[in-house]
Amino acid sequence: MFSFVRHLLRPSRARLRPPLRAAAWNGTQLRLEFEPGHADTVALDLDGAYFAQSPLDAHAHADFTFAFAPSGHDWLQLMPRRGRDGEALAERPLHVRLGSAGIGAADAPPPPLAPPAAAAQPVPFGVDAAAAEVAIVVPVYDAPELVGRCLDSVLAWTTGRVRLIVVDDASPDPRIAPLLARYARVAGVEVLRIAENRGFTATANRGIDAAGRADVVLLNADTEVGPNWLTGLRRAAHARDDVGTATAVSDNAGAFSVPELEQANELPPGWSFERAARTLWQQAGLAYPALPTGNGFCLYIRRAVIERVGKLDEAAFPQGYGEENDFCQRAAQAGLRHLIAGNVLVRHARSASFGEERRRRLGEAGMAVLRERWPDYEAEVGRTLFSFERRVLDWRVRRAFADAAAARPRLLWVGANAPSVVDADVWTLRANGERNELVAGGRVVAANLWRADDAETSYRALWDWLQLHAIEGLLVAERKESAAEIVCRLLDIPILPIDPARTATPAELFAGARRFAKMPS
């Protein structure tokens, strides 16, 4: 099927290097043909960053198929290599376009990342993603320094209708009780203590019971959350009716680690965690890869799922390590899916309470139960773990981490004379004749036609723009219950009063939007 486009590869424009002897692009798939016996796998860089690798088939061919544009742009720059970070197999990147056959040679740097709108799963128009109350359940066992870091981050970065439930599983460390007593003085925080140690799963279930009718986020006490974390999880969980759970990504959470699976990933040199979290919020995209399971380090569970399949199985998984996988398999049996919220980064120390050796043994024991109960589970993980959506997510994180520009909060102002906010990017929604335009840095990012007899079309456009472009807050001189305010409230975007005559900071603006007050000293 590729022979008809091979003549479009002109050696003078895109010279290949042995053992690669031919390349063809049919509009969605790149085929590479090698000299027999000289290679067994090939890696592919996209726009200067590693994307994927593939084994060669019996005919010394390797194929890479693109379901959508990973960068948000139809033009792609592809560089085949002898393995990851290996020798380049072309003098210049191969320049191709989705939807059009033929290959040329790239002669300009790749463009910045744009939202991959074709694959995005925004919250459907009109769905109130902020309506459900959420209970954040944090099981605690010792590790007071990590517990304090986790809870401080929740207090600092959480917005919306939410409670924080901390459950102490009879921690023997004498520093835990007075530490948690301080957090219990914060409005909206509830601290529960189990008299005798019962294990992680029973502790989590105690928190789920205390949550009442609320949706639940299970959050490990050795994590740290960042800006927009709960908003991102809410939206992923409400992206479709059949979503049961949504899991954040992490620097260190096994199959949920980015950009490298099953590795502890360092942040770029000199980056703060806040910067990294905001970078993923803006650049990871909304494709939401699916897996047959979530991960309890930061797992959003819709209340309807708990009511349908029950709580975690504390008898089979008393110390954890398999309990969320079993729960998710029960939910999958009921027709529900589990998504990865790739735009929500949560830092994870991992195994702070148990240590590496005990974690390994618990993991093996939990996997034995899972294999017995769900014999197809591992095969399903293997089938979905390297999905195209997941490869795109990891690649976008690599690209974003290679960008030297710091991500700043994106705030929206409607109309002219936008106010100034220090260390933030103020985007403008403006009317320009018959067009509504979303403007950033003087550049029109998106636009649609305004029709007085069909205003909903413009509201739908704004709804998607707010999600695709990761707007964090709506600036208003005064509250008016405008269409923009209503849309933002449904999407859990804080409405931030501002005096246009003075310069503000994000900390000042968001102070009133945070759900929790600072912890008393």
C-alpha cells in the first residue's frame, strides 16, 4: 500500500542513512524499510523529542501510525534512530503532514506545542463538573514530614466544594498526633484516628465511609499536589458518563509515571514542583489515556461507582498493593472506564511507610490475588499501557520539560483594558466585528462567529477554549452573573475580583478562592 508514495521521497531533500534504505508516508502512517539483518528495532523522534520505538518485522519494516497530531499541528518532523537517543538515520528530520502523502526534509524548527483538540475529551457542554462535593481521604501511618508536606499542599492548592478527611491508622510515631491536631483546627478538615492498626485498605475505607455521599479522592500521605490538581481530576472524571475513576500522573508512580514509565523521574534542573505541575496543566493535553485500573496514590472515584461495586476489599488486600486494581476491575465489569488525567501532576515519594523491600513483597502478594480473580488483567494492561494516547502524553511532557520558558497562570479578562497581574498571563476574550476572539500576547489563539440568534454556539466555543487552553481564573471588576462567569463556575474555574486600577499578584487573587484557610500556627 506504500509503493505509490515511495517516489515522493526525494533523496536530494531527505537523504537517509544506512541501514535505513526507504521511507514512506501515506498520510497517517510512516513505513521504514531497512537492509535485512542490520537492525532489529528502530526509535522515532518527533519534533526533536523521543516518541516511540518499534521492532522490525520479518521483512525488515517498521510502521508508526498516527491517530491524531501529537503536537496539535498537522505538520510533523520525524527522525528515525538506531534505538532511543541513537544514531540518526536521516541527514535531516523527515517532514510530513497528517492527511497528506509524501515526505520532505524539515528546514525550520518545530512549532510550539498546541492543544491536540482532535483527541481532547473536554467536559461536555453544560455539565456541572463542580457540582459534586468531593472528600479528599488521606490515610496516614507515621512519616510526619511527608504527611505535613502533603496536607500543606492540599490546603494551598485546593478549590471548589471539598472536605479533607485525614485518617490516622494508629501511627506509633509520637509526632503524628500533635501534627494532625493542628490540621483539625482548620475549617473543612476532619481528623479521624483508628485505635488499633488495621492496615491501609481499612483506613481508606474508613475515610470513604466518613465521606458520606461525596465523591472521593484517595490521596497517599507521601504525595504533594499542585495548582489545579482537583479541578483537573474533576473534569477528567466527568469527561464522559462511563468514567469511573481518574488518576493523576506523577514523577514516581509506576505505570502512571511521566515522562518515563516505571521510573522515578527527576524534574528538569532548576524547576520547582509548582512550575512542573503548571506546565503539565497547560501542555499535557486532554486526551486522557485509558487503562484497566487507576492508582490509589491519587485516585478520583465517583460516588456512583462506590455505590455500584462497593468499597475496597480490605480482607484480600489489607496493606494495599492491589486493592485499587481489584476495585477498578469490578468497576470495569460494570461497564466503567478508568482514565489518566495527564494534565494533573502529583509528586510521590512512594513507600514512605513500608520501605522498598516490604513494598516489593506486598506487591507480589497483591498480584497473586489479582491473577486469580482477574486472569485477563495483566494482558489488558499490556494492551493499553502503550496506547497512542499514552505515547503522546509522555512525548508532550518531554517536549514541555525541554522548554526553557516558565509556565505562568493563565487568567481570562472579558473585554478591553485588561488589568495587569504580576507573574501571570492575562488572556482576553474580545469582540472584533462579528467575531469573538481569544487573544494571548496580542495573538489571536481562537475565534468564532457571533450570531445573536444562536448565542449558544459562542458559549460552546468559550466552554471548550477554557478547557483546551488551561485557563485558571476569570478576572472580573465586579460580579454580574455574566455568561462567562456561569461557564467558569460550571468548570470549577475560580472567579477572581480585581481592581483594574492596581497591579495584583496571583497569590492575592486566589486567596479568596482557596477552599481551606492557612493552618493556625
